[in-house]
Amino acid sequence: MFKYHYTLLVSLFYCMSKIHGGKCDEQRRLMELEDIIVDYFNTTYFDEDTFDISVIYNADSDNTMRIKFDIIHELPSEIFLKMKVWGRAFGQYQVPTGISVDINVCDNQLKKYFLEQILQTIGITDCPPKKVSGVYEFEGISPNINGLPLYALPGLHLLVDSEVYSTNISLMKVKAYMNID
């Protein structure tokens, strides 16, 4: 049972981290970003003047994501990601999808998927990210779920509710609203 959930989780992060145009298999299925809401970010660790996680709306192509932040204080040595995915029914995001994770982002078993696929995309080469002079920034991230064994039908609307945290410290809380094409 654990092996199946681990494989599903790895597939989810790998495929969602692909940059627009990347492939996980021959059939192209995209999660179209509808909106991203940052409920909270910790101003002890991130500069509030440069912090931005948002959607770039494109009329002629898929929406993409912008990530920009400046780390102003050394992050804790262990960073975790807690994430739940909800489906929409009758206008409310209340249908559990069964995808719920709480993992160490810098775990060596997941390093290939977080560090190499997601974090390096925005210029982060260490996990946890180090305080550097300059801003971590990337535009054009488009979640791609090719090859993901989701039971989702086209047109399904999802809410990915996530929190990045360390022991007794919340670093950021972000909600991403998506539509599976």
C-alpha cells in the first residue's frame, strides 16, 4: 500500500513540476492554472517587497506561474510540505480526492523530484534553500500531469491546498486552483 501511494506521490510531483512543453508520456494532459492565492508567508524568512507567487494569464496559450522571493533569514534545516487536493462540486471545493501528503521536501528519496525538478527551476541548488544575495525567480511554470494515474475527468476543477513549514514555524500557505484539460 505504501509503495503505491509513494509512486503516486512521486508521479504527482514529477509531472506537476514539468515546465510547459515537457512530457511524462505521449498523451498531453494539463492542469490549467486558474488562480493562486497566497494566504500567508513568513516575513521573518521572506522579503515582503519581492515575494510573489501568482498566475500569468495568457489569452493565446496556457496560463503559467510566476515564483519570486528573496530569503532574508536562514531557513530551518528541515522543511516539510503538507498538501491536500480537493475537487469542486456545486461550486464548492469540498470533495476529497484522496491525495493528501505531509513530507520532508529535502528527503534524499524525493531529492530527484523536488530539488532537481522544482527547486532548481527557480535557481535553488541546496535544500533547504540558502540565504543569498539576490532573488530566486522564475516565470513560465505550467503544471503538467501527463502520465499521472489520476481518475480525473477532463473539466475537473481542483484546489491544491498546501503549506510549507518547519517544526512550529509556518513558512507559507498557498492555494492553487486548477482545471484538468
